[in-house]
Amino acid sequence: MQHTIQKEIAATGTGLHSGAAINIALKPAPAGHGIVFVRTDLPGNNRIPALWNNVTDTRLCTVIANESGASVGTIEHLMAALRGCAVDNILIELNGPEVPAMDGSSKPFVDMIDKAGIAAQNAPRRAIRILKEIVIEEAGKTVTLKPAEEFIFAGEINFDHPDIGRQRYEIKLLNGNFRHDLADSRTFGFFHEVEMMRKAGLALGGSLENAIVLGKDSVMNPEGLRHSDEFIRHKLLDAIGDLYLAGAPILGAYEGVKAGHAMNNAVLRQLFATPGAFEMIELQDVSIPKIRVLEVA
């Protein structure tokens, strides 16, 4: 069954890159509606469907826009929360240019969804089943989608920093495990890059309250890390959010090596451009795979 939330819920936070104070409201939506953002501060065509072909920028975050130029950025943490909580249909209202950072993870959005409650809808849930391997490679970075009968996300990173180094993590999304395994893992950045990013108009709202900040030799946040491998967990959180822009859950195996938002979007573009690479199926519920093939790409 498809799902939405039971009631409206709202919050206020700071945009990670814009630095703006932003109000966000999550509202129930009917079956088949999908995930749609609305910029309430803009006149005219201010609705932006959360889809892979609406992605217009992937510098440090994922930005989507509509044909009229209305855009919203830093959507990946909220998109990951929606995927992790199995929400298919929702209306997201914002009075600013990006989703508020909250604490830099998906947990505040998961908490909002849980407080609003999940409502089952009288329509079958669809998924995208991978049939052919899709690979994107660039400068030593790789993203792969492979056929699998489970919802698998795996990743690897390697940073020349004593608190990161090489990290690998894999998760099969089932039974709501996103909530306790990935949701609280925060975005991260390096202190020496902050000035450069701010000159580029990025990270204007970044702080120790909404990101892990790494100094030359250690984590600068006084509370430390939430997980010893919080960095790769957050990278997979980002990937889950980015791939939910496919318009439905992906039944298959994702693997990202040193990957980011740009490559996550590129693998979706390649998937949908490759004949016979996927099929649309119906799911009995959020954890049971294929019942009936609807169409083959």
C-alpha cells in the first residue's frame, strides 16, 4: 500500500547553505500524488516535483527546480527520511530556497513524520526493479546499480584524515531500520574549506549545531561523533535521499565508492536512458518484493 502522513506538521530551522530562517510544513497528499515541494514565498508556478529530471545543481547538496525556475535545495536529508519511513505521497511547503538543515541529519525529519503518523492509502505501492547493471565512473569514483531482490545500499569512502580514513558500510532497508542505523548521521565538512565555500555562497548557515566539522587532526564538535563510522553512514543517507528522486523505491543494490550527489543523479539518468534496464512492479507492502510486473522499460 502507498503511504502518506496522517496530519500536517511544521518546524522552523536554518538553511545550511543560504543561512536563511525557513519554515517547513509537511502535509498529507492523496495516493498517486508523489513528493512535491511548494515555495510559498514565490508567486506563480511554485510547485516542484521531487524527481531526478528536475535536478539542476549538485554542488554539496541536491537542488531541484521546475520549468518556471522555482527551486529548492538541500532536499536529500528529508528525501532520505521519507524513503526510510516509506512515505510515498506528501506536500512539503517552504518559505525559502532550501530545506532547513536542522541538526544536519535525517533524524529531525523522521521525528516529524513519526509525530504526524503514517496513513496507509488504498493504492498499491510501486517500485523500480533493476534488471541490468548500470555503472557511472569518474576520476576514481564509482556508482553502480545492480539487480537484487532486496533494497540494498552500500558505500565506501577514503579521506586522508585521522578520524575518517577508509570506511565502508552496507544496509538492507527493511522493517524501518533506517531510523536507528542511519537517520541520525550528520553531514560533515572540513574547517579549512569553510572560507572557500562561503565565498562561493555556500555553507552560510553551517555550524557545529548542524554539521560535523573536522579540524586538521580531530572532530571539532564538543560532543564528538554519534557513530565511529558516522561519515560513511551519512554518505549512504545522502544516496538514499538522492535515489528516492527516481519517483519510487529502487529494488536492487546500490554501491557508491567515493560518490556524491552528482554521481547519484547521473546513475539515475543513465538508468532511465538504458532500454530494458528496469521494470515497474507493485509491492504488497514496504518490505515484500515483486508481486506483479506493470511495465518494462
